[in-house]
Amino acid sequence: MVIRERYESLLALALTEFPKIVTGGSMVGGTTLNPRVLRLYLSDESYLDVRLSADAYTFHWERRALDGTLFRWDDAPHHQEVTTFPHHLHDGSELDVVESQLPVGSYTMALQYVLHFIEKRLNESRD
């Protein structure tokens, strides 16, 4: 599957299954057929960047402009201290690295997991 088709599929899933928190999306960088990033715009004015390649992934929820936090699930092999190495989560900041519970067998399931995580956090902040 061409990366653009994968991103289009994930964008459709996000808009269909998470309409309360995902307000839109776009493909950023790269080329028309091979965009670098799928950016999902969220209801709290933050965004989620999804970067996928044949051998790596990153799901990066950026909230620095709102409350200074970021959450990033990725598999860059630089945090050997976590038991889920190379999979890990930057939990609120670049420096706070913990084990990742992200399902890694399917990008669809991974995106659903991340969007459920975001939905829960947004609901908690409204309460």
C-alpha cells in the first residue's frame, strides 16, 4: 500500500470513529504519493502527527502551546531502559520515557489506541 493510501485510510478512520475529538487532517511534507506526515487536528486546538514508514512509526501528540505537554509513541531504538524496547512512550515530556502499551501489529489499531488515550485525557481535562 502506498503511504498516501494508508494515511487516507487512517484519516477516514479518525474522522469516522472519533468525530468528537478529530476536527480534520492533512498530509504534510514529502511528495503527493509519499507524504511524510499525517496531521490530525484535534478539538482542543492541539494536533497529532502520525509518521509511518516500512520499519518505523511515530504517533506524536503535541500540546506544548496549550499546557506544555507532549506524548509520543515511537520505536526509535534509543531507550534501552524500557522493557518494551524499542517501543516506548514519551509521557508528557521528552524526558519522561515509559513502557509503551501501543499495539504494534496494526497501524489501524495503534491509531485507535492513541485516539482513545487522547479522548480520555481531553475528557478528564473538561471535568
